[in-house]
Amino acid sequence: MLYAATIFSSAFLLFLVQPIVSKHILPWFGGSASVWATCLVFFQSLLLLGYAYSDRITRLLKPTMQVALHGLLLAASLFALPVIAGPEWKPAGSEDPGPYILMLLAMTVGLPYLALSATGPLIQSWAAQAGEGPKVYRLFSLSNLASLLALLAYPFLVEPWLPLRAQSSAWSMVYAGFSLLCLASGISLLRRIRPRASDTVPVAHEEVSAPPGAGMVALWVGLSALGSWLLLATTNHITQNVAAIPFLWILPLTLYLLTFVLCFESDRWYRRNVFLIPAFLVLAVCSFGLWEARLGFNIKVAIPLYCAGLFVICMFLHGEMAKLRPGTSHLTQFYLALSFGGALGGMLVGLAAPKILPAFYELGLGFVLIALLMAFVLRQRRILLASGLLLALVCAINLWMQVRVDSYSARLMERNFYGRLLVRDEGGSKDGPRVRKLLHGAILHGEQYLSGSNRNKPTTYYGPSSGIGRLLASADPAVSRHIGVIGLGTGTLAAYAEAGDQFRFYDIDPAVVSVAQREFSYLRDSKAAIRLVVGDARLSLDKEPPNRFDVLVVDAFSGDSIPVHLLTREALAIYRRHINDNGVIAFHISNRFLSLAPVVEALATSTGMHAVLVSDHRPEPPLTGSDWVLVSESRSILLRPALAATAIAQPPTGLRPWTDDSSNLFRVLK
């Protein structure tokens, strides 16, 4: 029970610290979903280092030295508490986000996370040495169960009730208790093993087997790497290509962890003959869906399909992995291989793929590799070997079709740290004027007619009947305007400019700036003086002297991973410094899944400002329905008849203004 409690608490803390630390630094890097992916790569890599540490000390050191060394690591890690980074770590804005995030995390949460990472295999090794036998592998199932509970607890039980610094303090106190548990486990080991003059590891209590060969270790790594690859690639596909639904990333990660829990709890949950045919089928169907939009991109079909596929395939991968586990004398080497595979898969998808692949092709490539690995695992039976190779060929053809379809329909595809950009032309000839669209994942970021009377007119959410359209139209046309815009998109709002106006656009993604300039003409044809600022808007505005904007547009909330740091009281204070006395901050809050109007109103009310809602749900084609919240110190500005503004609906009970320290998307889900 002592070993189980130690492992459970270590795994729970291991998973709980990830969202705490990641959420804390999220505002510093523009709120991008790639921040989470980079953090995940860091945590997987440090998990690998922890497993390597456990493997080395159990192989090379006597039990007393193992306990002493790990006690020193735990003591040193206590000096790193609390684990959230101080303000001195805030980036200047010119750094490459990926490497800087990795360095920041290493210097702040590195030691405590290393100690937690090492605990699972180390305690299992101690339990085996103390005479627990092969049942210690069930502790791995317990650790994954604890990880799953932490994953579900954070968004629903921790985040809604505790501000970020309180979360960090509470985590740090529990971590101190865990350290005592871990030390008690070491003392228990030393008491239970029989003292020997040489004080060597008492292998008589361990399940001894022949050392695994290089081929077996490679197979362990491959099974683990492709499971991790499939998790991240599936998450990318359903959150970026299928639906921008908040918290959707929790579903694939839950299923992934559940397969570990089942496969290592006992051998009764995984039967090869039960999962083999379903695994073959979902591989074929899911790879086909990557280019057949009605199957792979339809929200009602794709999410159940790819989540079911992830579960079935991971049951195969992790079930085969569990079947190949060695005797407990090689337990730490087994876990080291699993950790290395997990980190390798995470790095290839999280870091390498955005730099190498122009679109989300890693899922299709993963299907090919999984089919080849299945063929290798099943090579003892020729018919299964041939079936696996045939399946790999089918997946490869589907991947080729995906690339071909994308190349045919896309004018431009680019991908970087911030996601995938797709420029596509639609319509033309009998279908009417040709329209060029910019998509970021599954989210439309603007479009422009390439000919006809609508060529330089505002489209989508920015038409004359939208909140921003009415606001700009209600201003005195004889007075030049100074307008700031957070979120460039295609630069559509530049179409409202008159001679003498100044427009200052902010965008964190340099690729968006490049595409808007090359592929769309709103910026080139605008009558205004245009200034483009690349970098996180909040960080940029914080460094600039007051701009005295007449209107500051905040347009960054259409997706699932909204930049919460742009919707906090600290952010509003920065915006307020940059508008003039009668200036208006216009928040574009159109979102299918989040009700953000009450959030903005709570912010405005808490700072003595006024807020109104301008909805445009039935615009004239080809415009898109939109919701805008206008915030100003001047109530009379917001009550102009031309705006046709309304009061904001009553916010959810207990909704407090968001701050950098406390926010909760779950409370505002529609």
C-alpha cells in the first residue's frame, strides 16, 4: 500500500503540474495551441530522463545508495518550489518560441518533474526487490489511472475554484507530502531486504529473465513511439481539421491513458484475436477518411471514428507491449524503452512535423508505419504478415490521395509553430465571382472576392451590418481615424479606411502577415497608412507608448484554443491605455461553442467601463453572422442609434472577471 500510494501520488502530481505550468506561460507566447504541444514534448522528454535515471541507479548502485541519491534529488527539488516561472522569464518577443519554452520549463519545473518522472519505475523496482514479484507491473496501470484522474480533475475541479498561484501553492504542498512518501518507501525497502555484507541488490526476490536483445528493445520503442505519435496526430486532426471545440483534446488523451490502464492492469483486457480485425478495419477506414471529406471531416462522423480508431489501435500497441514485458530484473530497462518511444513520437509530431510537413500529413504517415509494425509483430503467420503489408499499402495510397486532393484544391499551404494556413479559391464561371479564402485549421480567417463589385468590400464577419461595420460607419467621415486591430487575418478591415486614416495591425504569426500581403489585396488597396506589427499583440502593446486609438479591435476568439490572455483584466488595462477618451474597444466574440459576451461585460464592469452587444445573425449574403461587444468609458458613444446595440444577457452565476491568475472556459461553454 505504501508503494501504491507513492506511485499514485507521483503520477497524479505529474499530470496535474502540466496544465498549471503550461497555463501560466500561455499568455507569454500568444495563447497558441502549439504552446501546449511544446510543453508536452518537454514533459515527455523529461519523463525519458527520469526513466533513464531510474534504470541507471537500480543497475549500478546498492539499495542504500539508491535511496540516498533519490533522497538528495527530492531535497534539491524542494528548493524549486513553487513551480511557476517568475516575471523575469517573460520573453522579449523576438525569441524562437519552441526552444525558449523548453529552456524556461527546464529551469523552473525541471527538478520536481524529474523526481516525479523517476518515481514510477524506481518504486516498482524497489517493490520487486522487496519481494512483490511480477505483480508490480500492475502499479504501472495504477500510475496511468492516477494520470487520467488528474487530467479530468484539472478542468472540472481545480481550475474553476482556485486561481493559478493558489494551484501552484497547493500542488507544492502536496509535492512535499509526496517526497515524504517516497522517502518512506525507500526506508521500507531497506528494512525488508535481508542485510548482506556486500549490500548488493537481493535478486532472489526478483523475477529473473535473460537480458532483452536489441531487437526486443527496438520493438518496445516502436510500439510506444507509434502510440504517442497516433495520440498527437489524432488530436491535431480532430481539433484543427474537424472541429474547434474547447476541451476536445481531453477525449483522445483520456482514451490513450485508458488503454495503458487496461493493458497493464492484467492480461484479461487485451486479446489479440479480439482487437486484431477491428484494428485492421479502423486503420483502413481512418486513412481513407483523410481525403474523403464526408467521412474524415464531418464532425458527427469524424470525431467518433478517429477516437474509436485511437482506442482500438492503442489497445493493440499497448497490449502487445504488455505481452512483451520482461522479468522484473529488467523492469527499469523496459520502462526506459517505453519512455524513449513516447518522447520520440512526441518530438516527431510536435516539433519536426510542423517544420517539415506543409499540412497535417503525420496522421496518414502514422497509419502507414503502424500497419508495417503490425505486419512485423504478426510475422509468425504468413497470412497476417501479408495482410499487414497490404494494409500498409492501402494506407500509403490513401496518404498519397490526401496530398493530391490538398494540392488540387489549395492555392497555398503553409505550416509553422502556430498551425496550418490554407488559401483556397472557390467559385468562378457559372457559380459567380471567384472567392479566395484563408483558413487556419478549420477556422475561416477571412475571404475576398477576386472580381466584381464586391472585390474590395468587407466580407464574412466584417460587413456593414456587423458590429465593427456599424461602429466605423457611425464615426465622423471628415475626421481621420487611428485604428488598431489585434488579429490580421486577410486584412479585411483595411477596406473601411479613408484617406488620412491610420491602421495598425498586430498578429503573432509571421506566416499570416506574409499571406495577407501576397494573396489578398485589402492591405495593398487600402487608402490608409498601414503598419504591421509581428508578435503577440498584448506584449507589443505593453511595450509601446499610448497609441491614442479611436477604435481598438480585438479579433482572436473564433477558434477552440482562444488566447485567454487577451480577455483578462490585465489585458483590458493595456487596451485602455491605448485608446483615447472616447475610444472604443471592439471585441469580436463570434464562437460556436463559447459564450464570451458575459466575460467581456464582467471585465468592463469591474473596471468602470460600459459594454454593449451588437449581433448580426441574418446578414445579407455573402456576409457571415457575427457578435461584437463594444466597450468604452463613454456610455453615449455606445448608445448611438446607428449601432442598434443591446444589453448583454445575464452572465452565469458567480462569473468573475478573468485575470491572468484565474480564468475558466468551462463556465462559458454554450
